[in-house]
Amino acid sequence: MTDADNPGARPLPRGIDALLEQERTRLHRLTAEQAADAVRTEEALLVDIRYAALRDRDGTIPGALVVERNELEWRLDPQCDYRLPEAVGHDLLVVVVCNEGYASSLAARSLQALGLHRATDLVGGFQAWAAAGLPVTAPPGA
């Protein structure tokens, strides 16, 4: 029996690893190279949800939109009064980037729940992007 079999029942306990695995089955996750290509060819929007200390430590991806995780849904929901100008519609390809590709999966699924059906995330996060030799803006003072 699953949670879906009895919607009024208390959810079955599971750990974050199981939840993450389940949620990722609904994403078409992109490698760093695929994400860079999607930005070039499909006008994908890279959204960096890392907290400021990580951006200050490691730098940023040029052209990526920085949106703190706790504001993500409000800033990217095309129907929200607090949306960013880049939140132009539900067909937008949004690629969420966190530090290592964990929190971004859950964030992308949250965006999908808002109707941003093409939302996904970057496998390995910012660290994979940098390791692939893709452009990174150095942190301040570096």
C-alpha cells in the first residue's frame, strides 16, 4: 500500500534519500554540459539557489539568476505578484542549481508543482559546472 492508495492516511515514514530518489524520477536532470547547451539553444534560465556564503566562496555562473531558496516559488511563479521579470510563463525551461545537486532536485519538483512543467536541475550542481570547466565568475576578492 502506498500513500496514494489512502490519501487521508498518515504518510508512510521514509528518509530523505528515498524521497529524493522518488522525486528525481519526475525530473529530466541535466549534466553541466547539457545545461550550458540549453542556455545557449533553448533560452533556459539557470537559477542559482545556493546561499550567499557558497557564492562568496566559490563564485557564480555568469548569467545565472540568483534566487534564495526560500523565495524561489514566489519569484518564478508567473502568476505571482512578486515574480521576477524572467518568470515569463509556465513553459520556461528552468534549471535549478544548488551546490552539489541535492536541494535543487526538490526545488525543481516544487516549481513543477506550480505548473513550471519543464523545471529541472543540474546533476552535481555548481561543483559539477565548475569541474566541467564551464564559465565561473570568481568570488569577490579572489
